[in-house]
Amino acid sequence: MAIAYNLISSVTVGSGGAANISFSSIPATYTDLIVKWSLRNSDASFRMNINLTFNAISSGYTNIYINGANSSAGSASNATGTTQIYSGEIPAATGTTSTFSSGEVYIPNYTSSLLKSAAIDNVQESNQTSNVFQSLIAGLVSNTAVINTVTITPGAGNFVQYSTAYLYGISNA
């Protein structure tokens, strides 16, 4: 069985920044979805968390994650409560200049009538020997609607110019 990645949409943030990145009107013609990103934040923090929502649903999310920060590791669940899926950390204004976080979310069976899950892998770049942060996250939304909108939002501030995100549809042919 061949697997085909089809670019559905892409976003590149312009000079004014963006409060979120949203993909809407997602066609229900694929098996799975993948969102890939390269993001940086304008907040005065060293790093900022990012979060996912589906279809503007504002409740019923759960997640569990493991992360590595420098030479230590940790784990937790529901890092952002039940209103969104915590999706890792990205560099912010006081982080190393011109570094962006790389991440990916895989959303299987987004058209099914079952609950929706997401698998997230994110690395917060720093080009330093400290302040490195990487996460593996499993998320779930207790909703059975077909996913037709995916929104990525920072915990504070805005995504800066040249932040990018790409939405792909996956076909099992």
C-alpha cells in the first residue's frame, strides 16, 4: 500500500506577526492529517508553549507528555487544562536570535465518528548547550465530529514573521 502526502495548505507569517495559525475548510477526502511547523514567538519569555484546537472546540481535551529539558526529563498530563492540547515549546523573544521550533502533529482517522487523537513531536531549538526543550505528546479530544479546522496558538504573544506551518492530507492508496 502506497502512502501519499498531499499539501492541502500552507501559512507563512508576515511582518506583523500572527495571533494564531489556522487551517480551515479541511476536505474530508483523506485518511489522516499531518501539520508540520517551524515557529517562533514574540513574547518576552525565553520560550513559550503552543497549543492545538480542532473545530474551535473549547473543552474535552486531554493530553499526556514526556519532555526533556537540558539534561533532565519529566512527564505530566493536561499541561494546559481541557481547553486545548499542549503541543510543546517554541523559542521566544529572548531566545537565540533567528531560531525556530520544529514540530509535527499526526492526526489519524480525522473523519471517523470516534474520538479524535493526535501524536505530537516538537523540538524547541536554541543553538546553545542549555535551554533545550523537546516533547513527545499524546492528545485526545472527546468529540466525534469530523475535523475541518486545526488551529495552533501560542500561550502568549504572537508567532513572528517567517513562522510557517503546512497541512498535509495522507491517503492510503
